[in-house]
Amino acid sequence: MEDIMTILTMLKGQFIKMSNDGSWLIGTAGGGLSLAIPEWITGKSFRIEHLVLILILLGVFVMEWLVGSRLAKQSQKTEKSSTIFIDSAIRDFIILIICGIAYGFDYLFGTGSLIFCLFTFAFIYHNFYSLMANFAVLGWEDKFPMWLIKWLQDEIKLKKEKYFPTDHHEGEKKNE
């Protein structure tokens, strides 16, 4: 039961961060733009384009896991365990399920793929945002456009405090 509560707490943190970093706005914009662009958004069948969006989301997840594990190895915090990775994998799996449920609502409401696109674009944006902040915290910002770094300042600050705390206390775990 404690594991379920931990995962639910992680998901709650994920949704709160998504509202703070504008992920829902990007998801809405992506979903809204898709109304004017391709037919597959308004179509009633699952197509290759839907799979491509899920594969992009999976690709961002994998990159975030790889870069996040590199960042955790460099961290001085003693709280490093495989349970954090497992919790992240479960959270990401639940995100994929949410995208599937969104597609189910599209089917029920006859909205093509609008709800699916809103959620999937929002999750892609949010996880990409986190990935870019991880790059900056690792010191890889010279490999990326500097405007991204300015855009990520709040997330970078959170990541630095998470992995390299300045108060030297083992505070509460913060979820990505």
C-alpha cells in the first residue's frame, strides 16, 4: 500500500509541475494546432501518426532515464537506489496508460484524437523540459542553444537542489 501511495504522490507531483511549467498550455496548443493540420487527428481510427507520438514520448523517457541516472551518479546525496528508477519507470508507464485512456475518451466522445494529442503533447513537452534541465545541470549547456537554458532556469534550480542540495540536509524526496 505504501508503494501505491508513493507512486500516486509522484504522479501528483508530476501534474503539479506540469501546471507550473506550462506543459498543459503546450499540450493544448499542440492538440489545437493538430485540428487545423492533419486528418489523422479528426479521423476515427488509430494510425501510424499516433504510434509515432507514443514513440517520441518513449524516446524522451529513455533519454531522461539515461541522463537522470548520470546526474544521480554525480550527486553527493546518499539516497540513491534502484527504487527511485523503478518508481520513475512505473510513473512513466502510468503516463502511457493515461495517453491510452485519453484515446479511449476520444473514441467515446467522437473527438478523433484531440484528447489524446492534448495529453501526449503535454507529457512530451514536460519530460523534454526536464531532460533539457538535466543537461544544463550536468554542465552540457554548451552543446545546446543558450535560449533553452534561460527558459529552463526554474527547473534547473530545482534539479540542482535535488541532486546537489545546498542546505546539506536529506530533505524530502522531490519527484521529477
